[in-house]
Amino acid sequence: MTNRVSKGSLFPYCLWILLFVIAPIALIVYYSLLDLEGKFTLSNYQSFFSPAYIKMTFTSFWYAFLITFFTLVISYPTAYLLTKTKHKHLWLMLIIIPSWINLLLKTYAFIGIFGLYGPINAVVEVFGIEPKQILFTDFSFIFVSVYIFIPFMIIPIFNSLDKLNPTLIYAARDLGASSFTTFRRVVFPLTIDGVKSGIQVTFIPALSLFMITRLIAGNQVITLGTAIEQQFLVSQNWGMGSTIAVFLIIIMIIIMLVTGQRKGGRA
Amino acid sequence: MKPLIQATIAIIIVCALLLFAANRLETAGSQGSKDTITVYNWGEYIDPSLIDQFTEETGIQVIYETFDSNEAMMTKVEQGGSAYDVAVPSEYMVQMMIEKDLLIPLDHSKIPNLKNIDPYFLDLAFDPKNKYSIPYFWGTVGIVYNPNLIDDHLTFTTWEDLWDPSLKDKVFLVDGAREVMGMGLNSLGESLNSKDDELLKKATDKLITLSPNIKAIIGDEITPLMINNEAAVALTWSGQAADMMWENEELDFAVPKEGSNLWFDNFVIPKTAANIDGAHAFINFMLDAEISAQNNDYVGYSTPNAAAMALMDPEVIEDERFYPGEDLRDKLEVYENLGLKWLGKYNEYFLKFKMSIR
Amino acid sequence: MKKLSAASKIYLIIVFIILYAPIFYLIFYSFNSGGSMNNFESFTLEHYKAVFEDSRLIVILINTVIVALLSGLISTIIGTLGAIGIVSIKDAKMRNILLSLNNVLIVSPDVVIGASFLILFTMIGVKLGFTSVLVSHIAFSIPIVVLMVLPKLLEMNKSLIDAARDLGATKRDVLTRVILPYIQPGIFAGFFLALTYSLDDFAVTFFVTGNGFSTLSVEIYSMARTGISLTINALSGLIFLITVLVVIGYYFVANRAKRVSEEVQR
């Protein structure tokens, strides 16, 4: 019976998939088969397998991995500690609010903060260390990216930790498990769905980051997202831009299928 | 369930209230007039008080929309779906839009103030006889630098100065294939419109030898960096340099003698126009000597309007860095529309250069 | 419940300081009488005055908020129902395909989404403006809602639904009394992150807007070439202040109402 409720609830969602996912994919694939003169060709796919793009693909992967890793490392303890605070839902909201202020403005603020004459170097100078240019380094790039994704990682983890049954933890403790074992064997497995969700909403968009690669990394990091942006808006080669986008989507789907959920399937 | 319903109702009520407020504000502004034009321009690229003045004088309401790149703007005009009456593309984009048949020819009889424009800036190759476009602002590409942060002997009268070993990790480039490749070609004494694969390769190799000096390749963020003394040397457009120098008096600007780019932002009337008469009236209004002088004062870029220049502070218009003299002017080249194939090549080489930085 | 240790508190404080640093930096310079976000000259309120005098900017702000709230609401509804539907699918392959499709819009760079939506809208003949922007924002916010609701649904105990059904609950009851209350935190999370997506988006909005309709992001990005004015800083400061006040105010009012109703029930 609930089965039918659920199937009916899929209708608007499937309509959305049809109109705003399948149709655009069809368009992108169509454009990826066109050359500059609008003739059908496979040359775009051929040019994707050039050293430049292969290198870019690896760069994108590597940085997306680093960003996701650091975001997780910082967010998990934050989410965990937040669930233990008194006004936990209020604090959670206060984690989200900064993400509502325009990203470009915040990035400009970071340029100021990281600058030679910015507050960070001012503090560093007090300790007698030479001011250093922090901008346009891997550190600043990953820092700002992690900054952007933190709320997206904290929220799903918080949600799965929040409803965690405390008796389970007490039980584990009573049975003599150390706090680390309790965490590893009881807490973490129960929050794995939240973590997965957080990783997805961080890793997938991180693959196609573009604006920050220029603003914070000064184009020293060139990702597939940057390349697509350039092809569409500068070279006006929509064919090549679409081709890279097709590869991005394929890569994402492979990741999804490899890490896919096998459980579930509620009737 | 209850909190969900409550939240839904709260959102709908808030939206209704906001919609009401927005409507009140909009009708209060428009005084019920039906004559409107839509102006499509770069952000902060006009004195907003002039828009009000235009409405007062002509009764035509102005809807002001903004874009941040020529290509994105063209995509919008090409796809249609929205009426833009006046747009302000750069010169190479004017040429591209003419080729794509996206512009309406201007009726010069409706723009008598065209006579105010310095003839030097009229009838250029990208739009012969100004059939489709009239220059709004113009400028060059050059080097903005902070003399206090670099060696004294560097004055950037030549592009070679960028390669000076003392500038290690100090040079910022603008993220534009035409600008950077153009600089590479200029430094070899070649035209920045070259369509010769060998030359482009040579220019790229030359640029790659610049890599050790390059700190970053960025966009508009260069402005705050230069103002804040974070960056010592940057390749950028004269207009942005003027903005920077306004804020930081230490800075200086130079256009190297080998030559550089001369660019224009121009008024055009796109095919999407719904109020062609209104569009002409707006362009004519903006070309008026006094109006233009006021606008130049606000925007701070170089103006092609000779009549307006007569009304402006002589110190501004006699500044050779932004109003270069005859001999340098002869060395400046306007970007030609290279066609998509060559544009792609320029970008390919530029990408190769960018990836060589690390 | 144990109290937080000092180390934990310091950790949380650092996280919050980092999250708010750029915002306070922005707000600090909104009081700068100089023209930009460097070299603080002297204190002034002129940028705040400029915000209130610029009715065009205020209309744009209102548009931005309406689009964000409505797209958040509608995408949350569609996304939640979609997630419930996805979980009910028995075929694991089918489910993974749907989830992959779900994430296509997250992995696609904004230009691609913007350009393809623009082509789509002009093909269908939709007049660009409020509707096209709203529809696009709904479209790109749905996946994030699904990803936020999904873990809660997966956590949900299957026996809970079975028990409810055994007790004679109708399908409607199961949805409104069992499923929705349980996944409520996920739904709210989805809504708030949909707001983030909507408020932050520039490229998609740029492509699908038209006829005078504009949002704050589009305005700010197109100012980049000539320099973002401090009016925008002042406006952001105001938005930030109002948001924080509304959230804190709402939280305490809601909490009090909850306590009162609990006491009444007792």
C-alpha cells in the first residue's frame, strides 16, 4: 500500500528529471558532437584525450579529494560537538547563515584577510615571523574551498548523529568498549549514511569548482570546471565545453555506481 | 508534521508581503509611464543619476540590466526571450554581433550628438562608418606598477621590463587569452592579431620564459590587490588602472612602446530592441557634451567625446598615460575578430602557458 | 548529557570564528569612508544611507529573497517526495540510476546548466524573467534536498512503518504521522541548503533572466569589472544582521511555545 504512495510521490520528481536533467544532458551530448562550424564530428572527444585535459582531470580529482578529506576531518568533530551543546539547533542554524552571504563578496574578503597586510599576517608578525603571501597557494585554495563546503558536510552528519540513541553508546560502554572502539564500532557505522551524503555534496561539486581557482589560486590550479567555463565563455567553443561536461557527468556516474547504496529497497 | 505546515505557511506569507512591497516600490518609481527602454551594460559603468535625468527629460523609463562578460551578453541577445534596447559590447564583440546579424543599423539623423565624438575614434575597421556602433569609452592595455615595490630602473616603456629577473614572483597577468597572447606577440614586435601558427608558438615560448616572474593570473580581483600594495606589477586594462590609481596614489601606469591594444566599449542597438526610438534617444542623450563629461567623471575611463573633454579638468585629459599622444597611438592596434578557429588557437596556447606556471 | 570539555569548546569557537571572519571583515569595511575594502579611512554610515536611497537595489534584494524562499519551498516538496519514492524502489540498479541522474546538476558547472536551461526556455517559448529564474532555481535545488533527506529515510526503521500499518494506519497516515516527522530534520536541512544554492547562484540566473528581472548575485558579479561598491557591503551587513535576529528570535519563540504546549499536555 505504501508502495503506491511512494510511487505516486515520484511523479513530480520524475517530471523534473525528464525536463531539467535528461533534456539538458541530451542538449550537451548534441553540442559535444558539433565542431566550430556546426558540423557533426567526434574530434572534440579526440581532443579531450590530450595530455592537457588528462592532466586537468587528475588535478580536478586530486583537489576534490583533498577538499573533501579536509572538510570531513573538520566537520565530523564539529557536528559531533554541536549535538552536545545546549541550543544545538540554534548553533546549527548559525553554521548555515554565513553561506547565505554572497560568495564573491566573501572571496574578496578572503583576499583581504590573506593579504600581506591582512589580519593573518599582522598576527603572524607579532610572533616575529616574516609576513608571507598566503594567497595563490595550495593552502589558501583548499582553505577557502573547505570553508565553502563545511555547512554542506556538517548538516547531514549532525542529522544522523542527533537522533543517535544514547542507550546504544551506554550499552557499548557497559560492555567494556573504549571510547574509540565505541566510536568506531557503534557511532560511526550508524552515521555512515549522513557521512556519505556529506561526501557526495562536497566531492561532486568540488570536481567542477571554477571561480575560486582564479580568485584564490590565481589560475595555478586548473580544473575541468575552469576549462568548461573558458570554452563556453571565452573560446565560445560550446562543442568542446560540452564534451568536457559529458566526461564530468560520466565520471560522476561511475563514482555513484561504485559507491552506490546496496541496501534500502523498502516496500 | 505541524512544524512543516507552519513553516510552509510562514514562507508563503512572507513572500506575499515581499511581493506587495516590491510592487509598491516599483510603481512608486515608474509613475505609470509606459514608454520604457532596457539598457544592458557592465555593472557600475554609468552615473546612475544620469538615468534619472534622462527619464525626467524624455519621460522614458530606463530598465537597467547588467552583464559581466561580452560573450555571455551575446549569448543572451542571440537566444532572445528578453528585449534589450541598448547594449554596450566591446569592439571585437561588435564585429562578431554584426557578423551574426544581431544588431540594428543606427539612424544617425536621430543621434545629432555624434558630432561630439573625436573623428579619430570614428569609422574604425570593426564597424566602418559607425553603421552599428558608437564608442562609449576606450582604453589601452598596459602595465600598472608600484614604483616603491620594484627596482628603480623598471619603467615599463618596453615589454622586456617584465622579464627582468628582479621581478621574480611579482607579476600578475589578467586572465584573458587575447591580452596575454597579444602581449607576447607585441614583445616580439609582431601584430597582436597575428594568424600565424609559428608566430603564436614563438610568442608562447617567449611567455613561458616569463613563468618564474608570474605570481598569478587573475581577473578583476587585481584591483584590490594593487590598491592594497599586495601586488607590484600587473598587466591590465587602462580603465581598471585608472580605478586603482584613484585609490592608491603610489601606482603608475605605462603602455610599452612596442605597441599594445586599443579597445572600445560601444553603444549598439541589438536585434532584440523593442523601443528603437527610445534607444536612439538614450544614446544621443549620453553623447551630449555636459552629460558625457559628468559620466566620465563618475566612471573614470578615457572618453572619445571631444566636446565633453573641453568641459573636463585639463589635468585629466592631458594625462598621456590615459590619453596617449600621436606617436604611441599609431602603435596601438584594435583587436580584430579572429574567427572562432583562431580564437580557439589563441586560447589553446594561452592554456598551455597557464599550465606551465607550475 | 556530559558537559563539553574546554578543548571541545575551543574547537567549536575556532570553527565559528573562521566561518564568520570574512563576514565581519565585509561589515567592518562597510563603515569605511574610503571607497573600497582596503585602507580604512574613517567611520561613516553613508553606505547604509545609500542602500535605503537606492530603490532599484531594494527591489532586486526583495526579488532575490522571494526567489530563494519560493524555490526553496517548492524544491523541498518535490525533492522530499522524490527521495521517499527513490527509497521505495526495490531494484537497486534502478535506484542507483535515479540517484546518478539526481547528481547530474550538482556536478555540472553553472555555465553549462545556465546555457542549456536558456536554450530550453527559448525553445519552449517561455518569457525570460521571474518565472524562468524561479523554475531554474527549483530545478538546481532539488538534488541537494534529495541528498539531505535520503540519509534520514535510510536510517528509518522499516519496522516502524510496518507497525503503523499493522495498527491500521492509512497510507496517508503513514506518510504524515510516521515518515514526515521522522525525516523532518532532513527536510529542513534540504530547505536551508536550497536557500544557499539559490542565494549564491550567479551563472544560471544570469542566463535565464531577462526583462528587467535581476537578483543580487547578478548585480554583484557584473560590478566586478569596475569594482564592487561598499553599498553592497552595507547591504550584506544588513541582510546578515536581520537574518541572525530572525533566526535567534524565531528559535526562542518556538522553544517557548514548545515548552508551553508540553506543559499543557501534562
